[in-house]
Amino acid sequence: MDTTGLLASAQRQLIRAMSAWCTSDNDMAVLHGGIGTEHLLKALLAARHPSLLVDGRDFNSLLHATGQSIYAASPKTKVKTIGALDAFKRAAALITMPVKERDLDPLLTARNGVAHLGAHDDAGTHDALAIAVTVADAVLTDLQEDIPTFWGQWADTRLDLERMQRDAQIAAQQALKGVGVDAADEPRMEEWEDGLLEPMDEEFRSKSFQAAQIAVAVKVRFAKKLYRVLYYGKTPEEIARAAMVEPEADRSEYGECLYRSVKCPVCGADGDVQASLSNQPKRLKKGRKARQSREFPDYFDCYTCGLELDNRYELEVLGMAEPSESGWFAY
């Protein structure tokens, strides 16, 4: 129920929505776009008073929102807030909105479709995100937030989503050349022994790899920019100290996985590749089977320049992983 926290969350979600749009990941675009819009609307309400966020039918929530938590029978973590549509209605009563309630439907319908059914109409992605941008700018103006700062790299193209997508694709082609990746290269198909693991459909894999190429190009481009901003003029020793991370960080929340230190392809610092583990049957002689552990690297994080690779295809694009019979990827 804190305005600052809601604003920060809204910014993260909407930036992710724009990034997903640029890589044609329509599901994630509308999901993050819907969440970001809801958090922005709630930030506006919280700026007036936290009680405007809560479900008025829940007295304990009202107690927390009005600073009377000592009398509440349930913890603050169980506060019941209103949904996105009601947040829009309340916000529209406080400021002049550039869109009507019915205009918000494509965004909320798409967001809910992905969240609850795992699907939505891809054809509506553009319109849904356009509404998110329009509402966001209106709320940011009322909150006297700097709009270009909020949108970051998408500030210049947020009002022209088609241009944004085209520019990202062009930047992808240029950046891929800069990191030694040929955009025309096709990924290799896995060759599995004994049919223990079925190979992925070639067309599906090809599309996934191509989407990863665009995503990686954009990420590399902005990681380089961030690195220059953070470390310009610093010595290697100063950079190393600034990038130090607690080596005994608790990672138990990620389940059974392992971490390997890998050089970042952008800045050369040590980053972490996270690999999930899976035991797969291995056929031995005379029909006997044994279990062998396979690694499935699926995430890279560089603490120095901020480069994050979010799936196995993105790791493969930068040569940090490749198809293998002992697992989908080995590095």
C-alpha cells in the first residue's frame, strides 16, 4: 500500500511488457502490461490515501490501511485490495482519464486470459499495450513523475509500438554481429540415443531460437550501456569491488539446481549460470536401466553489467550452452 513501492513495481512490469513485445512474446507482454497498469493505478490511489486501495467490505484491511493495525485480527500480509477494474474506476473519479472503462477491457481480458487460462488472442496484443501506455502516462502526469525516466529505453517509442518492434529487430541484427552471432544461423537439432528424450519439433525450436536472438541482442545492447554508465573511468580493481556478491547467498528457493561461474560475454566479469537438475534413464547393456543426472542450464546473471539470459536458447545464442546428449545443453 506504499506509493513508492507500487510505482517501482509498475515500472518493472511495464518495462518487461515492452521488452516482451519487442521479441513477440505476446503472452508476457499483456501479462506484465496488465499487472503494471494495475500497480500504477493503485499507486495513484495510495498517494491520496492507502484506504482507497482496500476492499471496503473487509474491516481488518481498513484497519491496516488507516494506521490502526494494532486492532486488526489478521496480519498486513492478508490485506484484501480491489482489482484492476475497480482501481481504474476509483482513479477515474480522481483524475481525468484519457480512456473510458470499456477501453480497458482488451488489456484486462488479455492479462486474465494469460494468468488464468494460459492463452489470449495475440491479435489484441498491440491494442492492449497501447491502452497500458496511455493510462500509465496519465497516472504518471498526475503523480508528477518524470515520464521519460519511468519508461527508460522505451521512452521515445512507447507511443508507436510498431516502430518499437521494428527498431528492436534492427538493433538485434546489428548487435548480433557485434557479439559474433550470425543471425542467419540455424540451431542444431539434438540427436538422442535410444529415444530416451524426444527431439523438439524443428519448426518450434527454430522460432524459439530466432526469438532468443532478438532478445539477446537487445539485452546485450543495454547491458553495454549500463556498464559504461556505472563503471566509466574506474579501474579494474574498483569494478571488481563494486561487483562483489555474497558467495554464500541462500539459493534454496530455486529448488534442486547448481551454479557455475561463467565469464560474462559483455563485460568479462564472473557471472552465474543456473542449471536445474533432472535424473533421466540411461539404457545399459542387456536392457538394464540406470539413472544419470542431466544438467539443464536455463539462466545467466551478471552482477557487474546486469546482463540476464532467461532461457536455454538465449544461452545458446551467446555460445554459453549447446545441445548435448547428456542434457539439452552443456557448457
